[in-house]
Amino acid sequence: MALAGKDLVVQVATGSTATYATVADLNSATMTHAGNTIDVSEMGVDYVQKILGLKDVSYSLGGFYAPTDTNGQVRIRNAWLNDTALWIKFLPDGSTGFKQAVKVASFEISGSADGAVELSVDLEGDGAVANSYRRRLERGV
């Protein structure tokens, strides 16, 4: 069953069990799972043989800059500025998904005369990702 992109929710918090807040004004979000492959080919084989080494997860967020989003966008910027803890919930269906500690790799604000002021954020996973995380449904949070 396909999921509607409009239902995807991204939330951030300052700790794993802290209160999470939805990041406002996003219009794109990507979660990338990657792994380092290690060549373990031996003499006499015709094809490269590999094993999976360290795994990595990264997140890219894009949308419109919202300086009044103190619990979302401002929280992300402050985590970068102060090198403090940040956790993300990436919920593709709006309620079920993934949770992970992250580091803010970049926080970019851009604009042009004929467009809106936009936001681009890159987050890098810091440790293991928890799968199938379900957010608590509390007053729309």
C-alpha cells in the first residue's frame, strides 16, 4: 500500500525521552540508510566479493524558514550552534517510523527576490536507529 507524502511527520527533541515537537513548514524530507562495503575478494575469483561494514543513517529536510518555530527549526539550529543533543522521529505514515540521536551537519537559510525564504537541514545519525517507533498521539503531537 502506498503512503501519501503529505502525511510524513518529522519531530525533534533534546533527548530520547524528552517531549518531541513537529518541525514546521517542511515540504520535503529524506531518510537515507547507507553502509560501507568492504572488499574481501580473494585471489582466483572473477568477481568482487564484499561484506557490509559500518552502517549509517542521514536525514535531509527542506521547506520554508520559520523563525517562530521555536520547538522545531530553532531547536535544530540551537543544537548545531551549541553542539547539544538532538533526537529525531521520522514517521513516514505520520505515526510509525524511526527514532535516532543525530548531529546537525548543516542548517541553511536561503532566499531570492522571486521566491520564499527556504530552509535546508542535513542531520547525521549518531548511533543505532530504532525501527518501528510509534509516536504517542497526544493532542496532535
